Amino acid sequence: MFDYFQKSLRNKLLVTFIAIGFLPFLTLLIYTLFLSETKIVSKIVIEQFDRTQAVMKLLNNHLASLTKEVNFLSSLDLMDDFLAEDIDKRISRLLIQKSNDFNLKVTLMAVNMEANIIASSSISATVNKFDITKFTNTQGEYIEGKKLYIYSSVYASFDESKRLGFLVLEYELDNLDIYLTHKDSMHSYIINSKNSFTIGENLPLNLNFYQDENSVINDDHVIVYKKLSSIMSDWYIVYAVDKSVALAFLYDFIRFMLYISVVIFVLIIYVSFKYSKGIVKPIEELTAITNEITSTHNYSVELHVDSKDEIAILTHSFNEMLKTTSFALAKLEEENKLRLKRFIQLIEVFNTIIQTKNEDECMDVSIEQIKILTNKSDLQFNKEKSWHVRMECIDLFVSDFEKNEKVYFGSIELGLDSFEDKNEKDFYNSIASMITLQLDRIRLIERTMSASHAKSAFISNMSHELRTPLNAIIGFTQYMIAYEELNEDQLDTMGNIESSAHYLLGMINEILDIAKIEAGKMEAHIEDVNILELVQSSHSMLQPLAKDKKLDFDLIIENFENKYYKTDPKMFKQIVINLLSNAIKFTQEGHVELKLYNNANTIFVSVKDSGIGISKEDMKQLFNDFTQVENVMQKQHKGTGLGLSLSKKMAHILGGDVTLSSEGIGHGTASLFSIKIV
């Protein structure tokens, strides 16, 4: 069934037209049948809840105003007449006047402390006694039957502590009927849920008041009820709307929709058949001619349609497309041949340029290749950038490795007035990129070889120049210790000199070994080592340097398990001494702290100083070979620039690492040597 629709545009259009025409009507009908009644009822419920809320507000305001009135009357100085013999004159007149002002079924009564009604707005009430035992406070209200009583204590104006009696308002709850709605289709009343007393129309709805508010929908009515507040908390206000009246218009509309749906359905089917056939017929003719063009590849065919609608526009566009396609195919074939030729030329130029050995050869070969491509013999290379060149040229930008940026190298004039198109310009820009890449390669090779030669010469000269005086120092110190009569301090000094000289001699050997490290030939000689003794020995060796600069040089052993660990003692000690030497060297005043600690997996040696610090920009290059950061103290302390680089490389050989951190210039430096426990 689905294939039947998928293979036929006419059937798709037919179904689409029927759906477009009938589905909105059907949707409206379904919505009306199943959802409209629910929405109307829901709207009625919301409206009735709003109405009950408004009535409750009016009731509360009304009762509150009665309470205020009673409290006001009880506070009048006139109430001192409770003690006078003519009490029934002035107070009675006041109560009668106020009762008339209310214009409601109410009775105002003055009750003394003996429960006698001594004055009232109703003559019959004065002969009765009043039950004041229900007065639990100085003022308040309570309901008894269908009457509401509001009372307030009366105190003597000359003695506020002396209670004279009570002023009582007897209020008929039927008065509240004026706030209810009375219509033919809407019913409202107030009912006591405990004794079923009713105010207003008593409609037998058989409600079960188990919630403070609720809505109930039965066959005849839409009902809402809400519990009143404060003194009338046992009472509910009920609103009921006749369902037949509220939904009468909806039922009439549904009947009308059902009657007219048959006519609409027939009309939609007729129109759908007619228009689907008219739309599909010219498309079928267009498809047949298109199949013929596809099989014969004859793009000169033109289609003809007699109509003036969108199909005619489509046919005209199709004819234009055939012409454009024929022209584009010819041009594309020509461009493909040209691009293939240019691609082959580009490969040949690249293969030629990449074989050059120096910059001059590279430029000469490049110009010769471009002459072949352009068929021009007057090409030239300009080192200086000219702003008055009328011919097309390609600019060359090479890398400045020191500044890490591109700089102008020169330009090659192509001898062309202008490029034929953008692709031609891109072709020559690609050649320019090849030339600059080869120039960068040549310059980088020359730079690398120059650095390598300088490095080799430096290492060779240093090893020769330093070993001779160091051997002499070692010999003289050994002679002084062996043959001269020295006191204890002098012996310690000579010992430190000899130890330092031996250490420096070892450092020279390590500098020579950096080449081995870079070549991967430096190996660690692992043995059981007392790390604590190595660190203490390093601290003692550099103690005189710190003492000469009057620095606090502290050794802190914290949470360190003193036992033998497997590592290369020579490398380990050299790393620690390098870090300590740097800290002492670049600290003018303050302190240097050496700290040893470990956890379950790693040994840490931390060196912190209060020296000159390091900027974030310089931090990145400190671990490069032969690199020193320029600062004020560099002039005082010359060095090879290998200390940190060698330390990091040795730490990697030992399976560890060296890291640096600093808050910036003037805030000191912290270095951390960490090594895994084996």
C-alpha cells in the first residue's frame, strides 16, 4: 500500500489535498467532541472559584467591619452610663440608631456583669438575661445556630481596669444572602458542614465536604465549594451551574458539524481528483522528455508547455539549465586540463626547489622555474619592498626563529600585467609558499649546525680550561692538609676547598656528559642509597656559600622514612646541588630552605628561596640548554646555563622530574625534585 503512494505523485497529491482539506475539519470536530466540553467545564470551574474567592473576601470584610463597629461602640465614654440609672435612654438611643444604620437583621445589646440586658436596639430583648459564659475573652465572636454574636468588653472611662459589662451584636447569618448570586442557571448558598444549616437557596446536591475546596461535576451541575475562614470555619460557600445551560451552544455546534461533514467530504474529494490530475500531467510529459535527454545526451533539446503557471516556469528554467549545463561541461573539461597541467608543473617546481642547498641557489633555481612557467625572461628578485611595482609579483616571507615571527625576505616580479583569474594567483602563491618553506628549511639547518658547532667548541674549551686549574687547586689543598701545621678551622676550610674542587671537577665531567644524555647514551647506575645522607651532605657542602651571603640556610626533614632507596647517588646528589646552588646564587638576602619528605610512591626534595623570582615569560625557557634569564644578578654570577637543563634530563633518567614555580619577579622561587620510589 505504501509503495502505491510512493511511486505515484498523483496519488500523493490526491491524499495530500484530501488531508489538507479534511484533516483541519476533522481535527476541529474531534477537538469539539472530546476537548471542548472539558475546557468549557474547566473554565466554568475556574470562574466559580474566582467568584467564591471574591464573595469570601466580601464576607470577611463585612464581618471585620461589624467587629470594628462593635469595638468602637464599646470604647465610647457614653458607656459609663452602665452605672447610671437612666442607662436605657442614651445607650438605647445609640444602639437603636446604629442598628438602623446597619439596615440588616441585627440586634445590639448592652449586657452588664450580672448577665442582664440593660439596653438593646430591640425592646423585647431587654427583659431577657444573656448567657455571658461563652465570652472567653475581652472581645470576640461565636456562632450559635444561625446567629453570629460579636462582643466587646466595656470598661469605665475613669478606671480602665473596671469592666462594666459587654456590648453584644446579635447578627442573623441570613443577612449573608445578599452576597450570593441568584440566577436561573446559577445557584449559590452557604452551608454548615456539621448541622447542614443553610443560608440562601437550599439545592439538594448531596455534597461530601472532605476538603477545604473542591469541584464536583455530575450529570446536571458543575459545582465548586470552598471553606470559609475565621469564625465561620465550619461553613462552606457553594456555587452550582446548570450543565445543560452552560453547554447548550456546544451541543448545537456539534450537531451542525456532523450534518455538514458529509457535504464537505464529497466536495474535498472532487476538488482533489481534479487538481491532482491537472498538476501531474505536465510533469509526466516533462519526465518523458528528460529521460530521452539522459539516454541520448542531447542537451540541445527544448521543452514546450502551453500553460502559463509554475509548470511553464519550471520548463523554461529547465531549458536554460540545459544550455548552461552544455556550456559548463565544455568549460569544465577545459579547466580540468589546465588544472592538471598546473598541478604537474607545481610538483616539478617543488621537486626542483627542494634540492637546493643554500639561499642563493634556491632563489636562482626558483626564478628559472618561474621563467619557464610564464615564458618571460625579464624576471627579477627584489630584496627591498617596492610600493610602485606595476607588474604582478609574489612576496616571500621567511621565519625569524629568534623572534618566532614571519619577516619580509623579498619579492619576485612575474612580468605579468595582471592574473587571468583567482586560480592563477593561487598557483603562484603556492610556488611562493614552496620557496619560503625551502628557505626556512635551509636557514634552520644552518642555524642547527651553527649551534651544534658552538656547543661542541664550548664544551671542549671548558673541559680543557677548567680541569688544569682545578687539578692544581686539589693538589695544593692536599699538600696543605698533609704537610702544613693547620689548626682545626683551617683544616675544615682546606677540606671544604678540596671537596668543592672535586665537585667542580665532577661537574665538568657531567657537562661533557650532556651530549651523551641527548644521544641517549647516559645510563643510571642504580644501587642502594641512603637518601638522607646524600641530602645532608649536599646541605653541608653549600653551607659556606650561604654563610658568606648571610642567608638562613635550613634543612627540614619532614615525614621522611629513613631507609635505603634504589637510585643513582651521583645523579641524585648533582640534581640537589644544582637546585641549591641556583637558590643561593640568586638570593641576596633572606633564606633558602631545603626540605626532604616522601609519600608511599614518591620522594620529594623541595628548595625554596626568597630571591629575585622568575617571570611567567622566562619560566618557559629556563630548561633549555645554555639558557640564562637576563636579570640584575646575572652579571655577578656567570654560568653555563646547563644547570636546570641537566638536572631535568638526569631526573628523567632516574624516572623523576624537576619543576619550578614562582609568583613573579621579587617573590622568590620554588623548585621541586621528585623521584618515584623503586
